[in-house]
Amino acid sequence: MLILPVVTKNDHKQIPIACIALILINAFIYFFIQSGDGIKIHKAWEYYKDSGLMTIEMEAYRGYLLQKGKSAPEKLSQRIEQRYGFYRQMIEDDEFCSLLVKNRIITPDKPRFKQWRKKRDKYESLKKKAVIYRFGYLPREKNTIGLFTNMYLHGSVMHIVGNMVFLWMVGAFLEAAVGGVWFFVLYSITGVCASALFGVVYPLSSGPLIGASGAIAGLMGAYGVIFGLRKIRIFYSLGFYFDYASVPALALFPFWLGNEFFQLYTNKGSHVAYMAHVGGLISGIFIGTGIRIKKKDQIASLFYREQQKSRVESLFDSAMDKLVALDFANARSEFNKLLDLEPENMKALRQVFIIDKNAPQSQEFHQSAHRLLARLENVDPDEYLAVFEEYKNCSGKPRVTIEMLERLSHLYLSTHNIKQASACVSALIKRVPENGKIPSFLFTLARGYKQNNKKEASQKCLRILASKYPSTFEGGEAVRLLGS
């Protein structure tokens, strides 16, 4: 069974920088820094087999089992499947492996000790060339740096892809609630705690323990306690069935923790470090509790925005239903309620404009046109002009503000629509002749007329510039051009 929170799109437009950075760091380390690990580990393994070290240690293990009164083969089998089955049994026997490397199985007083020790040291040296053996966590060796570095290492493409998907699903929304710095701190500390608990429970393990799953489990634990009883959207799968649901965030924690213990006791031979996941989850609970207290207002505001967004979506759906039913008055009312919550919602602004076109002489139509144009001013120049033309044609006498005249003059000149540009510039001169943008508009208009072989109109623009705006740069250029 799988349960995951669904990444929530929120309207605060905060990019989860820390979460994205962690994903990129993990990916870079795996695909570039770890890229040669496979070859190095294979080379160490080939040496282990070909040097006879494998046979020496398996013979030692057979003797160890007999000495302990445990069942062991009379002699090592030459059949590959039996031989490797016994090898797997040996390397998973942490007590034996710990005694072996401490020279307590093949002791210095035995004739083959020097030969074995030399080969063993070389084998260890070859393994250490691989990044996962240098920076993965090996509890038996107590390599402290591995407690931190192991959470950035992975064993396969599927391993890193699976972990990064989980990191994104849990981390994107969590970072929005706690902030990037606290998110990174949470990831790091719970990752260390996950490794530390694994080391406490399995102190003789030779590892290496690698992967971000312990830290991600910590994020999951924090997720449950930080969001508490607030409902979040989740995806769940029963293998043959999957669906979405909304549940209190805190309800996820007992499921996740119970699932880890269930996997721990039912998958004895698994290479998944379930105890590290447990350590991450539990530490995430404690650290998350502290963050929840510290970031109480930020978390509350995030959910306020989410609730507001839900309200916006509900109002939009309701308004569209009324629009389909041709109930324009109530549809307009719903859209306006939406705009009270989200004044720049383009879909609602467009719909109100369309509804108000049914009464083109009304005050409401002028208001909705102005609201839509104000929103489009720096968003979509083409749509701005199209909406204005529609507004002008429907109303007959559009109420054009000075700001609108400035914007229209600029856009018409930019699109080489000289006729419309000339009308807007003329209206601007008539209404506010001292407007500082007029000289630039007139000079551009003069060049436009000239390019269209309308010399007289071009000269007229230059004369206006020279007479009314002689102190401006454009006025000076007009005087020069008229003189020449």
C-alpha cells in the first residue's frame, strides 16, 4: 500500500528552491561524481574472486559455523548457485564479518594470516575507490562523515528516481510552509538521525548505508506534525486500486511508521534500510513540532491562501454553471465575489467583460472594460489592443483615460498602425499638451508617416514638435530636419 501527499499548487508563487536544489545536488552526485562506481566495485569484486580471497574467507566462515555448533557444509560446493548462496549468508552475518576484519577469525598466529591480510587489505583498498564506500555510512567503521554524506548517494537509477519523486511530493509544499533554510536543516538533521538509529540497531553492519530515503522519511514525519489536523490531498494505492482523498495530515504519520515496521519484520532479506526510515520519521516528528511552534503564522497563512484558492475555484465553477444556464446577473455576481478575493483573476475579468457587453451603454461595461485593460496593460499587448477595439466598437464612445491614451499610442506605434496612433496622439495633445511622452510619440509618428510616403503628414508632426516642444531632444531634431 502506498500513500503520498499530492503536490499542491499555491497562489503565493513561491518556488521551492531548497527542494529543487537538493534534487539537483543528488542527481549531480549520482550521475557525475558516482559515475565510475560500478566499474570500481566490479573490479574489487573480480579481485575478491580471482585472488582466492573469497575461498579463504568462506572456508573460515564454514569453520566458524562448525565451532558455533551451527549447520555448515562439509566442504565448499563448486556449484555456482550454492557457492554464492553460502557467500550471501556469510556477508550478511555481521558478527562474523566484524570478527573477521578485526583478525579474530583468521588470527595472526595462523600460517595463512599474512597472505589473507595482504589480500584483504588490497580488496578493501579497491572498494574504497568507490564513492559509496568512502562516503556511505558504515556503522562497523564508525565513519562519522558518512552519517551526513550518505543521504546524497544512491545505488541505482531507480533508487535515485524513486527517492527524488518522494522528495518532491513531500518537500515542495512543506518548504512553502517552513521556508527554504528550515527545510534544508530539517532534511539534514533527520537524515543524520536516520543513519544514527540504523547504526545503533545494527552496529556491526558493514554497509554501506546510502540514499536519501531516511531524510525523506524525516520530512514525512515533520509533514504530519507541522500540518496537524489540516486536511491535505493524498494519492493512495492498494496495488490493484488507487484514488485521491483528503485526510488530516497527522493521520499519515501512524500509517507511515506502521508500514516501516511491517516492512522491517516481513522483509527480512531486503536491502532496504527500514530502521533508518523509522529513525527519520521519529526525528521528523520532534523537529517538526519545534518548527510548527516557530513558524505558526507562516503555516496558517499558507493554508489561508489554499482555502482562498479553493473558494476562488468554487466561485468560478458556480459562476460558469450560471452562465451556461443564461443566468447572467447571478453569474456576474459570482464572478465579482471571486474578484473581491482575487482582483487580478484574468478568467473572471474576461467573463465579466463578456457579460457586460450585453449592455454596452451601461456604467458596468465601462468599469469591466477598464478593469480588464488595466490587467492586460503589461501582460499581453495584442490582447490589450483587441479588447480596446472591442470596447470601442461596442460602446461607441469609450471612456479613455490619459494612461490608456499613453498605452494605446505606444502600442499602435509599435505595431505600425499609424492611423490609430495618430488619433491617440492627437487626443493626448488636446487633453494634456504638457504630457512628457508626447514629443517621443510625435517624432515616432513623423518617421512612420515618412516610411509610408506621407511627407506632408510627417512634416506636420515635425512642425508641431518644433513649435510646441522646441526645448526637447525631439523638438531640436525636428528643427534640424525642417531646416535641411
